Amino acid sequence: MVSVKRERSIELDDEDEGELPAKTSRGEDTEDRRSRHCPYLDTINRSVLDFDFEKLCSVSLSHINVYACLICGKYFQGRGLKSHAYTHSVQFAHHVFLNLHTLKFYYNYKDIRRPPGDIMFLLVQRFGELMRKLWNPRNFKAHVSPHEMLQAVVLCSKKKFQITKQGDAVDFLSWFLNALHGALGGTRKKSSCITKVFQGSMRIFSKKLPHPDLPAEEKEALLQKEEYQEKMDESPFLYLTLDLPTAPLYKDEKEQLIIPQVPLFNILGKFNGSTEKEYKTYKENFLKRFQLTKLPPYLIFCIKRFTKNNFFVEKNPTIVNFPITNVDLREYLTEEAQATVKKTTYDLVANVVHDGKPSEGSYRIHVLHHGTGKWYELQDLQVTDILPQMITLSEAYIQIWKRREADDDTNNHTGA
């Protein structure tokens, strides 16, 4: 077996022969640093490698400038944009090659068509590959590995999210959606497929409050100033944060803790345009109220279960009672939006649950199978079916709702 002495990034061009000139000084150090972060090395399949074959291209049968694909073991000629090796790399997403003459290893990023230095597009590439594997009608494998996708997450997030360390699901969701949006060319003004699917908008009414320790006369005087008058801003969102009421820990006659419950529509009242809540910052306090102006095709709720104090993170275990289907959000829209928007009814399609303590807990997810209308619970590699009634008893953390596009009840087959 050939040992790896040094990996180099391959820069593909139109030439089919010849080696690349060696990088020098700082340029070579940069390439070496990049090679250590190559997300493709784990795709090498040693079980299919056999270097006893005659060094001929499997397509052209030429022995000139032949490379071995280290993912499938086949031999191909050349490195240029029109070569058989490059075509194979693009078609099958195989990215690691061995030059059978120089015994040097190469990996490439050129085939994912991203601008130089824009490593975030690697995330789009890996996510797209994973989705194609999941939904490919010709893929008869019983499982699909997300390992390459997870490697891209580690690399693109600069190790903020790691495979071996559990992170917060809401933090990851926020980062992931924004990373995909930016990598696909989206900006604050320019949309992408991410914003078209998940982005809605709301009006935020905010009013600055005087410091609570001031005398009543000074407070009254400040409230007359312009900076303390209510202001309105239009703001987009990719998900809505739902605040839970403070969880009182009552005890019953058996001295057992009682976990409180709250209806979904109670915490959705935050967006009815009239409910006010005080929000504290480091220096100032504000009174805010919210009202929705646009609803996206897929609506994400993030239920705020965790709060940080000066010493540790606390979790609110309140159970949110919600229907599985037929949630109408029309009353949370402004009057102008209500007059123009026809479809405001949503059905639940995914429910992410957090179990246990904030630092020691685990995640599981409930997913609706659209073909059969059945619900399944996923946790790590375990997949089991679950009754819809059991979903509402969990400590929901993230929910994804799909807007009904049909006027009938064809989607209402899960039973709440």
C-alpha cells in the first residue's frame, strides 16, 4: 500500500498532461494547511483499491497520465476539464485521486463550481448530495450516511458544531439556514431558495422605558420625549421564537412535581399585535409587541426552553399542547395581510424534542411520512412508529409546519 507523504490541492485546467509546478514558500504552506482540513479524505475506500492492475485508463485504454480514483478503484486519464478523470469526479462526486506514475495524492474542489476561497459552498454541495441520496428512486440501500455532510458542517462552522460534541439545536438551525442562504448567493436584499421556503416577515413595535429606579416625576417627563415614543419596524424572520410562561413547580398530595402545560395558541399570542412584553438589554429596557405580515410556505417555531443566568442554564419543562393539523394563523396577521392572503392553515411535519437536563440531555425527532400519513420517531439510528397523540406529550423544542396549499382536507389524515 502506498503511504501518503504529502497531499496537494489540485487546480484543474485544460491540459491533460504534465504535473503542476510546486508551490513555494508561503503559498506551499497555505496549501498544506488546506490539505489538513480536506473533507474528502474519509471517503477513500481501501477495500476496492488494487494497484496490481495494468496502469490503463478504463475509458480510453491509454497509459499516459493515469490516475486511480481512491473511492471506486477505477483508473482514469488526465486532470483537465475535458479529461476522463475530471468527468468521473463530477459525475460521481469522487474527489480523491492517486497519480500512478508519481504516486502523489490529489483532491479537488473545482467540480463544485464555487469561487476560490468560498468554502461555504462546500456545505451546499454536501447537503445536496445527501438529499439526492435520500430521495433517489434508484437507491435501494437501507440507510444513507450523513458523514460527509457532517464533516462539511464542522469545517464550515469553524468547529463551532462538531460530530463528537452535542450542540444546541436552535443554534445549529439558525447557523445552517443562514449559511445555506449566503452560500447560495442570498443577501439581506437578495432572496434564495432558503428565504423563499422559510422566510416570513413581521412588524415590531418597540417603546423605550425609563429606568425603574427613577422617581415617578422624572419617568413621566421622559415618556413625553420622542425617543420614548413607540416605533415600528418591518423585520424578516426564518423562525419564530415562542416564549414559555415561567414554570411553577407545584407538588401534589404524593409530593411529586407537577409539570405545567400551556396551549400553543397561548404562546402564539405574542404575535397578535396587542400583547406587550418587557425586554431587557444591558443598559436599556424596551416594551415590545409583534404582529405578522407575511407567512412562509414552511413555518418554524422555536420554543424557548433554556434561559441563562449568572451561574448556569435553566430549562423550562412546560409541555406545549398543540393540534397536529389545522392550525390557522390568520388572526396573527395584520388587517392588510388578512385581506390579501388566502392560505393561512398549517399542518405539523416535524417535531424536535429535547429530553433531560440542559447539559446532559438528548434529542429525538418526530417526522411525518407523507406517503402513508404515519408518524415516526428518530433517535440516532433507531426509527420507530409513534401515535400522533404521543407527540403532544413531549417537550417540543423546534417545530416545522407546512402550509396547506389545497382547499380540501386531503392532508388531514394523521388525526390530532
